[in-house]
Amino acid sequence: MKSRTAAVVVAICATAALTACGDDDPAPKGSQVPVTATDTSCEVTTTLFNPGAVTFTVTNRGQQATGVYLYGREDAGFTKVVAETAEVAPGKTGDLRATLATGLYEVACKPGRKGDGVRTRITVSDDGTVASAAAETAYDREVTVELTAAGITGADGLIAEPGEKIALRVTNKTTGARTLHVLDPDAKPAAEIKVEPSGKAEAVVVLGGAGTWTLKVQGDGVEPVTRQFVVR
């Protein structure tokens, strides 16, 4: 499926925001980029970045606590530590924040904080042509999401395919900060995205498996709100 014209409007009673990127979708400045760590893998959802601040949101799906590091090039290899997290426990999520200059880096997930870790190479470029071309192939279709104080509407009728990349375009029309969790059929987080009050954000979420998926919105002082959609 390669249609970018389909859109589903979702109004959410809490505030939420999305900032994740699909494969080779250049991450905008200040964005949040999901990283999935296991005992044998380190999956970064985009490998192309614009210069500037970025937060790698690391979800540990392995059996061991893991450290996550960002390495820059030094001499003949990637040995310069640019940023690192505290340990992320199994089933938990932690943030790795960095400010990226142009060049090459490696994101390393280290179960038990041992060895060189499992690494993913990323590129930081200010070439708008490269970024634009990558964005065109980064997702299969768009879903427009609006968040208001009235509640969640839409999304119930959304049907997607396994492996489909959905570009979520979100407008937050409330005055409180919220976090949107995208949960797979096993209730495991596929994305955890934070948004500021009255803000806008974008995310590309890869829908990995068939079943009933859930959008869950949380924030201080409000009850969690959920909506489900189908991947088949």
C-alpha cells in the first residue's frame, strides 16, 4: 500500500503528540526518535537526521538491563562517547538526549553495559534535497490526528496492514502536556510520544503485527483515554 492521501481525523480528549520517524525519514530538530533495544538488537526508527537537538526514546524489550550510547567518530573508529543513558530496565523506557552536528554517528545498545554493544549507524545532514527525497519514501499513508478537550473521535475505523508505515500528523488543541502511547496487540509499546500544550508534531509508526492495536493518551490530572484500531 503506497497511498499518501488517506487520512483519519482523530480528536483526543487529552493532549498528545507524536514525534517518531520511519526508516530513512529525516528527523526534525528537537524530535523524539524511538529506539527498540533487545539482548541482540538495537533498532533505531530512522537513520537520517537534520542537525540539532534529538531525544532517542529507548524501549528495552530484552531480558537484561541495557545501556544506550551515542558514539562519534574518533581516529579510525566510533569510540567518542557523545551521550549515554543510565541503565534502562527490561520493559522500561528511557531517554538519550543529544545535540547532533553534521556527520556520522553510531547508536549502541549494550545489555549489561558490556562490550561494544549492538550498533546502528546514523547520518546527520543539512542537505535539504536528501532529506526531502528520503521523506517521500518513508511512509505508506498519512493519518491526521486532532487532540481536543471534547474526547477521542475517529480511529476506530482505521484498518492497516502488517508492516505498514503510518505517518501520524498531530495537532494538539488542548492546554496540557500529554503522552501518546501506541501499543501493539500484546500491549507492548511501539511508540511513546510526548507533546507540549497547543503543539504540533509528526510521527511515522511501523505497524509490525496483525491484531488489535491501541492508542492510549495520558497526562497529569486527566484519566487515560484509549482508542483501538485493527491491523490485518
